[in-house]
Amino acid sequence: MTTQQQPLISGFGVETQPEEVMAGIDLHGKVAIVTGGHSGIGLETTKALVKAGAKVVVGARGVDKAMESLAGLENVDVVELNLADPDSVDNFATSYLRTHNSCDILVNNAGIMATPLTRDSRGYELQFATNHLGHFQLTVQLWDALAVAGSARVVALSSLGHRFSAINFDDLNYLTRPYDPWRAYGQSKTANALFAVHLDRLGKGAGIRGFAVHPGRIPTTNLSRHMTDEEKKAATQAVQVGPDYVPSPLKSIAQGASTSLWAATSAQLSGKGGVYCADCDISPIVADDSPDVRGVRRWAIDPDQAVRLWDVSLDLVARR
């Protein structure tokens, strides 16, 4: 049965802290992967999973820096991972599978935002390549390990920014249209949401469930490292849709990790999947021009678009 894209009334909300979500959850014997799990939301996610008893493998571009950030945490390994480099993704997956035969939780957390036009070695636009394709490739390579777990969850960090753009299948990599860093970011975040939709459809028979999450508006994370003060101000204005727009409350970095943790562990989501979540609940569907910051646009959960993106992504990651 398809999970309905409508709130559960979970009892949590904007201000929910990780310890509230994780209360009573025992992850001893479980293994989790958190990409970018050494900074910002990812670090808070790693801390909470470790505290609950999980072994966590962190994928990071800079291993030394990541190990410094994670110093003092037990049961954490750091493995090099550059999501825009297909060989690096291959190497991470190979390293993981060499020492683990299963994966209980995969949090596709790492990402970049509103970068200048940059292309990876294959010519792919960097935000799409990093935020979506790298995580897609990683998940596919870990598929058997997720299936062995029997009840695995894959969490894809999407964003309210999905409202900036649907998927432009005619020009995914900005080869013919003018580049807009925010539309490119929006396209990558829509891709993250659609990824969860079709992953869940393919995986639920094997116990693999997929969720997309919007962490919330968080003013201080490494995600905005490419932005000037003027660009940050423009970003605040860019999310405004409609004359009745009311901004969502700002969250702390820890609060920003709560929805990822809820999607990864909550019994409230048992038997469910393929949905977009925010504020520790399933989000409502809203109109494309809605001012409601809590909802998800239909283009980000459309099953036909999700299938098309999955098939295109398989082709794109096969090219080297």
C-alpha cells in the first residue's frame, strides 16, 4: 500500500530536539552511514545515532578534518567520500562492504548549495552531481547490504528549496539554458525527494524504505559556505512564494537533525515510506504557488517523474 502524503500528527514539531525523537530507541547492533556526518546537521545526526548505540560510518571529503570534528565519539569510522567523483563513491562502497555485510540506516546528508556554475569530470552540473547523483550511485551500490538488514531506512535530505525548480529533463546540466544557482539547487533538491519516492517503491519488498526530509531553516551551517552576505539575503527572499508568505521559524542545528533522525528510526513510520517529511512529520501536499513553507509541491513526489529520474540517473552514473 502506498503511504499517503499527509501528516500523521506525530506529536513533534518545529522545536523538537534530537533527544526527544530518540527517546527509548535502542540501536545497539545497528550500523548507519551518514554522508557529511562530521559537520552541521550531519554531526548532530551522528552524535544522536551513536548515543542510541549505533555504529556510524561517516563519509567525508576531508578525512583529517572529519576526525577532528568527531574526536571523542566512540563507534565512529571515517571513510573518504567525494560525492561528485564516481571513483570515490565506488571506493567508499567497496570499503564499507569489505567490513560490513549489512546497512540498517543510510542518511544521505551531505550537500552543496547555490554554487557558481561548476561541472564535475563528466560535465555534470555540480549541485545535481553532488546532491543527487553521488547519493544515488552510493545507494545503488549498497542495495544488497540494505536488503540484508531486513528493515533498512534510507533518508535523503531534500529542502524547502525544492520549490525553486522541478526537474528539467531536457537540460539537466545547464548546457543550453542560462545557469541560475538557486534553480539548480532546487532541481537537485527535487531530485532528492523523487529519489526517495521510487527507492521506496523498488525497495519495500526487501524491507528498504525511503524518506525525503526538509531539515528546516537553519542560519548557521556549512551549506552556505559559498554564499556572500548579499546572496544569503537573496536566499531569504527567494523562498517567498505568494503574497501571504510567512517564514518558517529558524531552527538550531540540533533541531535541524531531528527530522532526519525521526525518519531514520521512528516506529511511527513502520510500514511506511516514499514520503517527504518536515518538522518530524509527513508534510501535506500544497499547490505549486502556495505560500505554505511546510508543504511539498506535487512535482517533488510525482511517481512518474520519480521513475523517469531513476532511469536517467542509472544512465548518467554509468558514464565515466
